[in-house]
Amino acid sequence: MARKPLQFRLNGAEKAVFVEDGANLLDVLRRGVGDLTAKRGCAQGGCGACTVLIDGVPGLSCLTLAETVEGRSVATAGGLPGDGSHPLQEAFMAHFAAQCGFCTPGMLMAATALLESTPHPDRNQVVHALSGNICRCTGYEPIIAAVLDVAGEGGGGRS
Amino acid sequence: MTVHRGRGFAAINYPIGMNLGGDPSQALVHSGPDGKFAIALSSIDLGQGMKSVTRQIAAETLGVPVEDVYVDTADSDTGPHCMGSFASRGTHRVGNAVIVAAKEARAIMLEAAAEELEVNADDLETDGRGNIHVRGAPGRSITTGDACQAAQFRHGKTVAGRGIFLIPLSEVDPETGEMTPVSCYAHAALVADVTVDDETGEVTVEQVNSAYEVGRAINPRLVEQQLVGGAWMGLSHALFETTEPRYPDRSHGPVDFSQYTMPGPGDIARHDIAILERPAPDGPFGGKGPGEMCANPIMPAIANAVFNAVGVRVTALPITPEKVLRGLKANGGARPGPRR
Amino acid sequence: MTVTVQCVPTVAEAARAVAHDRSARYFGGGTLLMRAVNEGADNLGILVRTTDPDLKRITSSGPTVTLGAGVTMREVLADPALAFLHPVARTIGGPALQAQATVGGNLFAPHPYGDMAAALLALDAEAACAGGPSRPLADLLRDTGATGSQVVRSVSFTRPEAGTFRFRKVTRVRPTGAPVLALAASIPVVAGRISGARIAWSAMAPRPLRAAETERALEGCRLDAAGIVGALAAAARGLDPPDDALASGWYRAEVAPVHLRRLLLEDGED
Amino acid sequence: MTVEFRKDLFADERDDDLVEVGKPTRRQDILGHVTGRSPFYDDHLFEGLLHMRCVRSPHHHARIRSIDTSQAERMPGVARVLTGADVPNNLNTLLGLMDFGRDDEPLLSTRKVAYRGEPVAAVIADSEARANDAVAEVRVSWEELPCVFDVEEALAPGAPVVNDTYPNNSFDYHDTYDHQKLRFGDVESALASADRVIEGCYEMSPIEQAPIETNGAIAAPETNGRFVCYTSTQALFFSLATASKLLDLPSNRLHFIGGTVGGGFGGKVDSIVEPMALLGCMLTGRPVRFAWDRAEEMQVGAPRGAERWYLTDGVMNDGRIVARRFTGYFDAGAYTRLSSYAIIKATGHLPGPYTIPNVSSDILCVFTNRTPATAMRGFGITGVDFAIESHMDVVAHEIGMDPVELRILNAYRDGDMKPHRRTAKNCALIECAQVAAQKAGWTIGDAFNAMASTREGGGERAAIPPTVTDRDGRIGERRAGRTGRGERRTIAPTPGQDTATSGTPARSGDAANYAHPAAAPPWQPGAVPQPPRTEEAPPAPQAPRTPAPGRYSRFATNAGLRRR
């Protein structure tokens, strides 16, 4: 099986690996360079657990042919502060917006992309931004509330 | 086109723990040299909050701050036996096992403190903030850390405890079904408000009002997580999900999340919740376990609301637009019920 | 099966490479093919991709709009001159998928996908194929099938007059689920009468297609409840709506006139 | 969304003055979750990791004539191809750990398959892509068999036999019946004297647990002849013990690590991925990962099974429900897994949270040619709750009563006797109904608002009535259209009985006196059931398997569950 060299920036650090032909970015992140924060939920593009940012744009790493990120920047939840001090992380913790935690890294990346392009989204914009990310545990409401909280739009009407 | 409003009600109870009992769980508690505690379980945290609930139960029982407790789950070399995380048994069974283990460790900690303070251990109490006082004389105290250190380094005692909780297995009578299925029940009642489009059969849940009785909310936010997420899943079962959309025919079984539908963030209904707490006599601090029962009442409540809205009784889940539309056609149109 | 990826500089070379080998497939945005690779589909040998900048070109300022086949839904949404297509692009997956899904890929997406294809059919788009002449998109889709080997370079169409283009998508999951059905329409009204209407469906047949009988029934009619009666009666005629987990063919056919009516009478203000 | 705590209710039963219990403390694992560092099973990296993929049946029901793995074994990157012959103890039932039911399911099937997707071989290769390639090269010769999908059709005379261990297509309860019974009072007489008899049929759909993390495990050699297994299981020792049995390996050679799981909802108890990964590891000496893809999770991984419930209520015009009869069918799919047990749980749950003086149920665990069913959130309860609460609405509608008031009127209260003959306590249904109605602005009568779970229960409501039993549904009476109305006998309640075990009631014993439908041969004492057959006979009924002593452990050997 052919292997190709691949160089890209991951959370600001240069990475150089050999990848198998046809490999997706998710497998390269997880097994090639050891960033385990992007999760494999379906490898079909349907769950969003593997969402990363590619040059700042949200992308499904399972559907991204790894070689297409040559020379580009990839951001994962692994680039978020390890102490949970990012406002989104803090809001997810405060709103109990995670249960099993498997969808959380993808949710955080989808929300990061939204807030970078739209710092003060309304609820409808948050719903759209998260619409490609499935959460089986929370019923979405705490996640939406957490993102709105960071956006300064209040916590979703909690009494 | 007419969009009809409808309102449905349902009430349920739910058995806590594995049916018939016979499902023990165990816990091991021990203090490090400085009075920080580790709990070893083989129970699983699959999102329901096992680690967090047992941590609070252990801290309450030990009488130490929750920060002084860490729960480690599921290493078969170090964790004692647990039946598993299912059947709403985690809080009830594992929580009780943790209490037993924590009480044993607490007693050793208090004995060490008693020796240090030269009092009787029966006269000591913990304040939950890391201190052990002589009852009625708060000035005479020792920290839980110092007590644990003394136990290990001066008295040669482990500050540790073992716990198991078991409800013995019940027999089942073949002729009458007589048995002891469970020891306690959680309860819920729920009102669903829906709208039904009588041209497309589409059902939208507009509002949910609910009351859930959970025994004791060990952690109110974790209970809320279960109730909100569980009601979402129940709504999903009611209106969306099936692996076999042509059941019993096996064709068109979904293999991805495009075809296996669940409500998206744009489909969620406002849900206003009341939580009732009638402690279970045998539950840990009265706790039951809300994780499964919370998904159940909304399914029939939605079915009943659809009937109230348009007079179509869908008896097979999920209540798809197609089933509602077929019912409307069979009835010759919508037959709205009384407004409630 | 294990695959080999070839990257070539131009669309023309990509088209030649695809034509050269039966196991070769043109790799666009990857939302469908990459899934097939991940799942070990056994009909894939060579993936041919290209970095040809032509594919990303959008010409949207004049009366003729041209979208490179590699233009993504995200790029459509970023172009204010393409506002009439935003309701289409916005519902095709979440933002991450929108950043990968391309206009060209949507033309050949299997049922139930193909909302953008339906929109382009209603806009009477022409498709420019690599190494061939431009041809009406309707003809291309009719002849090619869902897994065609054509390499499309771009699609072009005449910018619709304000208020004449409409799009309606019915999903089980909001806001971006796969379609139960979708329909797009271009409804010019001349002197109070519909003239030259184009209606296209997705998820109502194995491939997106124009609703010829509905279009004929609308010709010369008023755009009101009485005027569209004939069109509604013809709504599902000539269609072959498939069964899937989202809906049965029966349901799709049953609600097609309902959604057509709502598109014609209620969605006009969008 | 709002959340309120009704601390005013049951306040006298509760100590609200605790330090840590009752506090909204953040989750212990939340920092790991929001940094992406929580260690799920697949987040453990191994040098030289191999990947496993299964060869699965394309047929719903077929005999396996032969399996040829030779071409697959020669494919590049392939380390090993497994078949059922490689599994040391290739027959199991999950509840064997509870000594409940007979072993009926192979890990890798060798003789026949009974559902589409059933695994018959597994390829281990150095990448998933190469494993997939080799899977396509395994040649299986199939002989398709007739199949049955509907639970009632599966019980009809002449239906194909799905599961050779249960040739009647139904699980055997107590070695006696094809169903689990509940008998309390005299339902038929009460129905005959009720003002209204209201019937209904309700169905629960098969549902996927859909955890975002699919089932998976990684097994690797540890030192000193042990194996470590990182797993997504919901039940660590359940999976460990199951692997120990299937692999015929002492449990202390297995080291299972898990506990941080990406959702389960019941879908991660079946303990398939662990023994498979371990077997691959044992036979290759290398770390092996077996992870289901999403399509497998949805269509091969066991769902919440379908259920069909027939309900008949006897109702008085004032809303009192005086009789309720259930006939329930659980669609187990091709193998037992946990369905037989769900039925016991459902039986103990009936007739829902209501005090009804006459209740009976017959619930069958039926084998069909579909994916085996297993646990899911609300296991054994969710489907019947949908049936009961839909039916309560039908009853309210039919008799013209407010649906909330109907529930409160019939709700169980502290001290009431439940049909499984245990006294109700700690009830709160009435209060939940009152609070939910109040929140929604749903007006109910003052009398109903004044009722309470703690009042007016017990007394006459604590009595166990004389109960009519029957011997309908003996094993072997395979037929559809069950009525639950067999020959009737009355057993008197044991005086003073409330929470004690009543013992086995006396039987008149003469089976020839019992009525049987014409379609089924009469049951004969001691006769081996001989259902109509359309294909070759299965192997002779197995003697109960005797475990090799000390090789693997059981969790329970109590007589209550051993009665099969």
C-alpha cells in the first residue's frame, strides 16, 4: 500500500507523517500523530464527533482525505486549554453540557467555529451551527445554553 | 391546511435495580497517606454520572469534602465486582455499596481521631469541610487529613473499607408470577402539547410539562441532565426512531444518521420540570435512579396528544407523519378532541 | 478496497484519468466517496482529484451565473449575489458538511440527496463537462444516472428575477436533515399569468428531476388557489418516489401536492 | 426550560440538611470531557495494532454449507482469519451467568445463520481497509432457508424453526410454559361483570441505542500469560465472565479496563466485541482492535426489541378498572440474549402503577429471523408503559372521563397489594399526576387534587384475592392467536400473606383435562414436544451444559432463576 508524506500544522505545531493512500484525516490525527480528541462516531459524516477546523473552517475529519490538508492548519479540541479555561469549556462545565463526553470535542469545535465568525449568535444560529453534531445524551438544550452563554445571550431561560 | 393543537397525559412508575435482585455491586474505599480518598469501583460511567454520584455519596458518608474523594472505575485488577451499569441500578446498588465501604473507613478514621484527641470515637462528628470535632466542643478538633495520617503512621491501621450491596435473588412462581421484582419505584407524570398538520401528518411537540419523583436528587444537576436528555430520547422514540421502519418486514433498515432519525437541535420542545423527592427507604440517602424512567412517559403522552389533536390513535411507535396521515384519511379528516 | 489517490492539475486531466480506468472515480468534495472508502466499498480502485482553480470559480455578478463544480455550499452561502440559493445550501448538512459538499457532487448524490441539483434544474442550468460540450443539466442527469462517471467542470444558469425562485425542503430532522422531499421552482408571472414555470423535485425519484406535467399544467394559469388546481393534480404524476427509512413512496406522493401548493401560494414572500 | 424542586412534598420523610448530597457539584469527569482527554477504549495506542472485521450473513436464515478462507488468508496484510472452530467454547447465552436459559448462540456461527448480519468468520489484518478487502474474499456457500419475521406467525404451526435450542420458537419458562404467567384474582369473571370491556393492541418498535461511540474493544497481550482488554462495555465483569467462558480461559488471566464509555443506553452489555478481540489477540499474539462501524451498530448490534401487547380492560362506569388482561409478545430476534429476562421484569411491572383487583398476563419471548434484541433504557418496561398509558387514554375517552382523573382514581397507594403479591410502598404516582397537571394548567376536580399516595391505601386493597389459574401454553403447544384463557382452577390466598413467598400452588395434575386448540397436539406428560417441522431436525435437545469446574464463574445459582 502506497504511503505518502504529509506535513501540516496541528494546533500550531508542525507535524510530518507518512499516511496510507486514501487515509482520512481522522485516522491520521488519532493514529498518525496521536491526537485522540477527535472522535470516531460513524466515519460517514453523520455525527460530527470528529469535527475539526481546517484553516479555521469546520470540517468532518472522517470525510477529509488526509493528503488534502498538506501545508494547512488543523485545529482540534486538543488545542483547547488543558485546564478548561477557554470560555466555551467553562460554559460547558457550568451548564452540565456533557454527559458521556464523546460528542463534546466535536461540539466544542463546531461552537468555536460559530463564535469566531459570529461572536453574538442568536439561538437559531446556534442551532444551525450545531446541526451536524449529534448528542445522544443531553437533548441539546444544555449545549445550546452553554454556547448562548458565551455569546452573551443568556443561558437559555433557566429559572 | 389546519394545524390542530392537542394535549396528552401519561403517568408511569419504574422499578429501580435489576429485576428480582441478585445483582450485587461492591466498592472499595481507602485513604492515601494524607487523607485524600480513592474509591475503586468496577461500575461504568457511560454518561449517567456514576463517578460523580458515588463521589458525593462517599464524601457525605466519610464526612470529608467532595474534593477529597476521587472515584476510579472499571479496572478489573483493582476494582471489586459490579454487575454493571444498567437497569437503573447504579445510584441505588453502587451507592449503597459505597456507603457500606465509606462507613467502615470512616469508623477507622474516627477511631484514630479519638485516640489523637483522647476522647471516645462516639463523641466525634465530622463537619464535611475536612475537620473532626468533639461533639459540643468545636475547639477540640483534628483535620481528617491528620486523622488519616495518624491512623497509618502512628497506629498502623488502614483507613479503608469494603462494601457490598445485594438484594437477594427472588424466585418466580410459574403459575401466578409471584415474585419480589424490586425494592423501590420511581414515578413520573407528563403533559405533552403537540400540533398536528392534518395535510402532512407531521407532529410537532410544542411544550412538555412534567413531574418526576426520583427518591432523592443526590445531585440536582445530574438529575436534571437525565430528565432533560431522557425526555428528548423519549420524544425521539415517540416520533422518530426505529431500526426497522417496515417492521416486521426487514427492508429499509437505516445504516446511518441520515436515515436513522432523531430530533435535531431544531426539534426540541420547551420542557418545564418539577422534581419530587420521596426517599426510598433502602436507597442511598433515599436515592432511586432517574436514568431510565425519564424516557418513558413522554411516548404515550405524545400518542395521546395526537389523538386529542386529530382523533388518530397511533398504536405502533414511532408516530410517523405517514401513520398519522393514513389515520386521518381513514377517519375522513381530523376529528379534534376536547380542548384541555 | 484499498485505494490509490491520484492528484492532477487540471479537470481535463482528471476526466481523462477517470475515463482511462474502470475502477477510477472522480473525487470532488469527498462527502460521498470518502465514506465509501471508509466503509471499504469494493468498487473503488483509483481516486482522481484535481487542484484546478477553475473548479472553485464563481461568476455571480452578471445575468449569467456560473458555479464551478468544486464550489462548496459554504462558498455559496458566503456570496451575497447567490442569496436565492442560500435556503438550499443552508439545509445541506451542518456547517462542517457544508464546507465539504460541492455543487458538482450534489448533482450525482444518490437518493435522497440532491437538493442543490433540484434547485439547478429549476433554474434550467447547463452543465459544462470536461472534454465535452455544455448540455442541459436535465439531460445530463437523465442520461448519467446516480453514479455517473462524468466530470462536470461547472454549471451555469440565468439569474432568476427577484421573487421568482422558490425552494422548499421537508425533513424529519430540523434544521439540516436529509430530505423527505425537496422542491425548487422558478415561477415567472407575466401579466398575471404563469409563464414558463419550472418545477424540480429531489427525493421524489431515483434522481432529481423536472416535473414536466406540473409545469405544463401551470402554464398560463393564475398564481392563486384556483389557478393551480390542475398543477396540484399533476404533482406526483411521472414521479417514482422511492421507499426509504424517512418515508414511503406512498407518503411522498401523497404530500407532494400539499407541499407544491404551499410552495406556490405560501412561500412566495421568502 | 425550567426546573423546580417541590421540596414541600414528602418533606417529613426527607432530611434536606446534608453536606454533599443534594449539591449541584460539577461532574468529576467534566474537565476530561471538555478537553477531549477522557480516555475511551479507543484512546489507547498500541504499536503493531491489528484490526478485525467480520464476515456476515447476507441472508435472514440460511444453512452454511462451507466457508473457504484460503483466498482471504493470502491477502496482503492479513494476519489471521477466524471461524467458529477457533472459538474454544462456541456456544453461550448471556444470562448463563445468572443460570437462566440454555446456551443458544455461537460467537461465530458454523452450522446455520438465523439473522442477516450474523457473523460466520472474522479477518484480522494490519489495517481496517485490508481487513475489509479480505472479508470480501471469504467464500461462504449458503443454502437459504425459509424465514419468519412476525412474532405471531413464528408461533404458528409450520413456522420455520429459528433457533434450534428452542424449537417452538419461544423461550421455555420454568420447563413448563412457553410464556411467563401472572395470575391475580379472576379476570374472566370480572370482565364479564364489568360495565365496559375495552380492548387494544399496541406495538413498540425496534430501536437502536445509538451511542455515539460504537461498541468496541482492544485486546493486547500482557505479561505472564495474561491479556488486557480495553472495552466500551457497560458491565465490566459481565463482559469479563462471558469472555472467560467463551474462550475457556480462567478469569484471572483477563484484565479488563473500561469505565469511561461514550454512551450505552443498554447497547453495550452483549459482550461480543471483547471475546472477539481477545480471541484475535490470543491467536496472533498481537494487539487486536474490534470496533463496530456505524452500520453494524445500527443493524447487527442488538436493538431494543419490538413488542406487541394486547390489553383488555374491564371498566366500571365510574372509572374504576376492575380487570386487566395482557398478552405480550417480545420479539427476541434469533437468539435469547436478554429478552427472556425482560419478560420477567415486565411481568413484575404489571398492571402498571394502578391497583386493579383482577390481573392476568401471558408474555412470550418469541424467536424470529431478525437481529437479536437486547437491553435498552427502560428495558422490559418502556414498551408496556406505552401500551398501558395509551390504553388508559382510550379508556378515559370511551367512558368520557378526564384522563388525569382516571389515573389518580386508579393509582396505587401505600399499602395496596400488587399482583406479584408484594405490598406497595413509597408510592408517588398521584402526586406526580397532580403536579404535572398543575404545571400544565390542566384542571382536575378538587376531589382528585385532595387524594394522596399516603392515604386510603391498604385495607381491602391489601388483600390477595382467590386466584384462577390455568395450564394454557404448555411447552410444545405451538400456535398463534393465544387467548390467555385456558382451563381454569382457583387457588385460595394464603391467610395472612403479604410479603412472604406463597410457595408453589397445588396442581390438579391431570393434563388431559385441559383444553387445547384443535391446531395443536395435546400436551402429554413426559412427552418431548414435537412441533411441525419444515426442515431437518436440530441436534437432539442438549443436556444442560456442565461448566468445566473452576474455569469460569457464575454470578448466581439461585433456584428462582434456574427454573427454566
